[in-house]
Amino acid sequence: MNRSLVPAAILLFVTSACNPKDAHPLRSLGIEKYPTARDLYALAETHRLKHKLPALGIGIVHRGRILGLGMAGERSYGSMDWATLDDAFDVASCSKPVTASVSAMLVSEGKIRLDTTLGETFPELRNVMDPGYAGVTLEMLLSHRAGVGHQMNRNALWAAWNQQHTTQTPTGQRLKFVENALKRPPSYKPGSNRLYTSDGYIIAGAMLERAAQKDWESLTQSKLFQSLRLLSMSYGPISVGGTITKVSGHEDGWLGRSVIVPPDPAEYGVHPFGAPAGFLYTSVPDLLRFVDFNIRAWNENKGLRDLGWESEVKRDKQGRIYEHSVYHGGYSGRFRTNMWFAPETQWGTVIVTNHGKGDESITADIFYALLKEFKLQ
């Protein structure tokens, strides 16, 4: 089959299920804004149907140029309200590399050090902080080696924290969270082990707020989103200036039916306190631009490149590293995301979907199909 054509089964599905006025145009909506990019609608739609997803967005970048974009499906299941490349998806823990990027910027400006400790940053908490945390550094927090537990591991806990602290600003909620988290003894001796945790990134965000003397939302907007013109990026469900559509998430319901979960500011707050660890909404093109920014940062700033990302290496017969595979996933129970790049060859990909079903094998399947499409696999 010619991969440039939409499979007949897809065409039959769309034309039979929709009235003419509701029919999908069989292209990625918004692709006209990217005239040099291949339209990957057929690839996105094939895998959207395969994995029974409401919407699926994909993209690939190479040496600063977006080579392909694809968006297929609906903002809400069954709505025939078609998702576009301008729409923002919740990329969940893919917010963590954003926090690491802001950290690197503040370090380069001399506003904080990687070895700045919790004791230095929060002297008012020294009497309530477990002594084991006093020497924990920003770098330990960003590399998940700070001994911090993973208490905030369910949506209900995030929502409950917001409801219990509605009278405080997001910055105040974060500081209260820091105080609460650091009262508990470390899960292990800081620096001796590694435990992936959102809690540590909330604490790191509070450290960066204190160092920059700005709230997290203003800090990320000025340092990253505005400077890189990532205009769709923001935290929480409220649209940026009312111009960016934020799609609905989905959960599995009875008998495998998809349950629509519309963006709701009352659940986690208009500005969620957990933003340094999650709750980031962005479009596929903007997420690709962020990946490309990190490709360049990795190659230019070797001292900070490992922070905020997971990585694997390929070695030659002599055991020397010749290529890194750098990635991060995001999962909120309602959305699933994957970002990946290879800094040596400067290829990068993103995958977003508005359903939390399944596991990472879904994004892995789509990832390898995307690499194969561009003859990288």
C-alpha cells in the first residue's frame, strides 16, 4: 500500500460515520501553517484506530526543522469536534524537563547553584525539617536522588491538596507542601539511590521560585515559553488568552468505554501547585520546538544535559558511547505523552494522546512506526 494514501478502511470509517458537514478533511487540521512539513495524518489515524484513541498527535524534528506533523481524531470522544495541531494536550510529567531547563537558566545566571541545599534555601524550615534533608541539593532533586518519597502518585491526592489549601496562592501551596514533605524522614540516604518522584520536582520548583523571587507561572513564562515563543504552553486547564483549545482527557469506564474528562480548573486549581512536576499543556509543534531546544542545550551545555531526562546509550565494540537516546514520558491517567531525541544525530519526536489507557507499549509502538516512516529504524 502507498503510505501517502489514507487506507481505505479509514476513509470508509470517516465517510460512513459522519454527515458531510461533519466529515473529517482527511488531513491534519492546521498543517497549512507548516508548509515544509509532511502531513502525517494517515500514520496518526492508522495508529489512533489501532489503539482506539480519541485523538493522536505526532511530530518529528531534525536540526531545528519540523519535518512532519500529524493530528487525527477528536477533542472529545464521539463529538466529531476534530483535534488540530494548534490544540494543547496535557503532557503530565513531561513538565519535568521544563523545570530542569529553567533550573539550568537560573544556574547560568548565578541565581542558584546545582549544589544549593534545602537548608540554605529554606532557613525558616530548619527546625521542622528532618535533619537528613538539610544537605540535599537542587541537583539531587532534579536527578531523583534526594531521598524524597513519591507521595503524590494519584490524581485524587493532587486534587485533595488543592481543595485543602484553596486560601493560599500556588506558591504558598508549594511552600506548605515542602514543609510537609520534609518533615518525613528520607526514604533512603540522599545521594545513595534513585527514586523517580514528582514530590522532588515540586520541592525543586519552590527552590527556583525562592531563588528567582518570582512565582512559578511568571518564571516559566518569562524564561522559557515567551523566549522560545512556545505560545501554547501553560499550566492547568485555563486557555492562554482564551485562544488555545485544551482538549479533554479520557479514562477507561465500564466495559472499556471511554469516559470524557473535560478540563476543570476546580479540580486541581486554575494554577496547579504541582506545575513543576506536571499539569503542562502544549501543542505538538511547540513540544517539538522544546525538544529541539533541548537537543541544542545538550550539545552546548554538557554539565546540565542529564537533568530532567532519562537516557540510554549505544556503544561501539570498544565500549565507547557513540549515541545517546534521551526521552521522557508523561501520564496523567487521562493523557499519555512521549518525547525523545538523539543529540548526536539531532532527531527528535513527540507523541501525544488524550486517553490514559494501556501502558507505555502504546506510545512505543507509535514511536517505532514514526522512526520507520523516516527510515530511522
